[in-house]
Amino acid sequence: MPVIPHTPWEYRNIPIPPGIRDKVIEVLKNKINAGAYEPCQSSYRGKWFCVLKKNGAIQIVHDLQPLNRVSIRDAGLLPILDDFVEPFAGRTCYTVFDLFWGFD
């Protein structure tokens, strides 16, 4: 992802309330075991916090605002239309209108 020059950030997390601490640890262990989270030695550390879902489950929310501030928007090139259309050359293309009027 292209970014502007910046210095790495290390933000502190919002404290976890003691009442849900065990549930949060369980959710984190499940994510690690599932392969969604893995150990990292990055120079970046973003904030994250937990919210309760309607069904009472814990949802971990990552605050990506610092990343959004340094990322370059729309940095990619638009796809080349010829590269997309070329494989369809000489093929028949049906539309919904063809089906509607064809069976009328």
C-alpha cells in the first residue's frame, strides 16, 4: 500500500474493563489459534478496543485512523479496458433484454 513519508506510531490501547477481561483473552486466543492474529515485531502499534455485540459476544475493533492519514488514496492505476474485453472477442453475449424478448 503506498503511503506518504511518516514516522511509525505506537499508541496505547484503551484499557480493558476487568469484567470482560477473561472473555477478551478467550477471543484473542481463538483468533491466534485460527490464524487471524500472529506474533509480530513491527515498529507500529495501533489502538484496539472491545465492544459488546447484541448477542453478548465480544467484538474487537482496530482503530486504523493513523494508517488512513498516511495512506495515499486512489494510488493504483485504473484497469485497462482492452485487457478485460479482449478474451470476449468473437463471443456471443446475452443480456436480460435478449432473454425477455426472445421468449415473448
